[in-house]
Amino acid sequence: MSMAPWLLRYLRRHRKLFHPVGCLFSRNATLDYWYRSCAEKLRYKYIAGIHDLPPIFHYWSNKYLLPKCQEFGFSDPDSFFVKHLHEAALNSGKDEVRFASIGSGNCDTEIRIALSLRQLGMNHFTLRCIDLNPAMLKRGEELAKQNGLEKHIFTEKADFNHWRPRHDYDAVIANQSLHHVVNLEGLFDAIKEALTPTGLFIISDMIGRNGHQRWPEALAIVEAFWSELPRNYHYNRLTKKQEDIFINRDCSTEGFEGIRSQDILRLLIERFSFEFFLAFSNVISPFIDRCFGPNFNVDNEWDRAFIDRIQARDEGEISSGRIKPTQMLAVVSKSAQGKEIYFRNMSPAFCVRDPDLMP
């Protein structure tokens, strides 16, 4: 057994002991933040493939998400970032451009992006990878050397809840990292300050309820589909537990997972101008994620048809506004640089879910 799971369990069980008056621990914001930071670092210290997803996810994404992306000139998150980083470089008019990545983790996405940018003929750029976890940054440095990217990829250990930019940037990217941030207001203000006048903030992230829970109106639909599944599909591959009743789990109780995801879109609207916005998925997500997605067999016709039915319901409910999307790809800037582009009626304002709204 690796030490990370053992230490994580210890922190969970004995978190009150780290305060001299243990019963007050949960009321002490500083120590609670320290606990979450420890849990976050330990959770990812020994994980290399943090973006691995089950085959049923790729069935869904290739059939339903890919056509939407292709409509806007990219095919996946990597090419989405490459497309808009290249545009930011062209818009800057500079011979040398500077990019940053917030919450880069192992830097594997950033390595692929840098290689793609070089294939486009961009040789004079730097991409600074910023993350809280030194173990992950170390892996990123080694991966950059293996790919001959030492002149392009640099790392910076920083807690982006308190991050202050050392440079100005022609673009900043955030790949599934914003939903780990407590101080979103401070981070967004720092990024806005760091962006050049033509700079872009390019984002792929979660915008659903905090802790990746379902809002009540979406939960009712999830539970209805859940009740149709055979019992062996209810096995949680991550927790190694049978969950015959769907658990609307709050993932933000430990670490920073989804800690303020429901505030991301609202705060972006308040602070930035949108250049591009594509939002998607809600009800479908629990069935294709790492917990239960591996239970589905893409070669099984019933499995594919079941996912197709959930997707059809999900799409209809989101389009009507009865439920809101939980994921987005977005490009924002300090001030409007062109016409706001989004999918059909799915504007940023349309996709915000008011947390005080009763279903």
C-alpha cells in the first residue's frame, strides 16, 4: 500500500487533533484550509493519469460532444487550447509571447499543447505551469526534458488562491483547475491584471453545483435512470462500494474538489467579456465518469442505447433551461474583442444556475 492513501485516511479520521482545541477545528478557517491542502496534495502525489476516462465516456463524447466542437474549429480540449493560444499569439503582434497555465498538475496537457504549437511554426513562446503540488510539477519538468521543451515549459509552485503574477501574459489557460479554487475572486482579478490588452483567458472546467452534486431538478432525473440500471452497474469503481441508491455525493468535503464550481461562471460574467462559450452535460455525467462509467460495455447494444436515451433527455432539459449544464469550454478577455460566439441559445447568462432558486 502506498503512503498517500494511508496518510489521507489518517487526516480524515483525526483532523480535529491538529488543533489544540479539537472541537473547534471545523470553525477555524486557517486550519481547515491547511487540512484541505494536505488532502489535495496527497490525493494527487502518486497519480500520473489524472485525466483517464472509461471507454463509455469516449463513446458519448465522440458521438455527441465532438460534432459541437468541430462546428467551432476544434476536436478536443487540447486542440481547443492550441487554437486559441495560437490566436492570442497572432493578436499580440509580438515575436515572442508568454503563456501561463493555472493548475497544470503533471503538465501533460501543457506538453502536448507546446508540441502542437511548435508544429504550427511557433518557436518563440514560453508556457509557465503553475501548481500547488511539487511532486506533480517535478513530473512535468521531467516530461518537458524528455520532449525537448526546456526552452518553452517552466514550472512555478504556487497556491493560486493567493497567486500574484510575476509577468504579464498573452494568454492564460485553466484546464479543469478552477473548481479547486476557494478564492476565485482573487484569482480572476490576478489573471485579469496579468493579461495584456489583447490577452485571452482560455478555460475548460466544471460549472455545476459545488462538490459536483446534482441540483434537485437534475437529481430527480438521475435517480429515475439509476433505478433502471441492473444492480452490477451500481458498483462504484473508485470507492469499491455497491451503491444501489444513487448518492448525491459532495466531493468538496475533503480537499478542494468542486469547492466553488457553481460560482465560476457567474464570476466570469461579472469580470470578463466572453469571446467564445460552449456548455454541455448534466444528467449524463454520473453515468460516464470514473466511478460508474467502467461498468458500461461500449460493445453492448443495450449499454449504448441507455446512454443515448440519457443524453437525449439531458440535451432536451438543458436546451429548455429546466436544468443547467455542468461543464464548459470558454474564452474570455479583459474587454470585448469581437462578437460573442456560443452554441445555439446557450449563452453564458442562460447557463448560470441561481443557487437560491427552488426547483
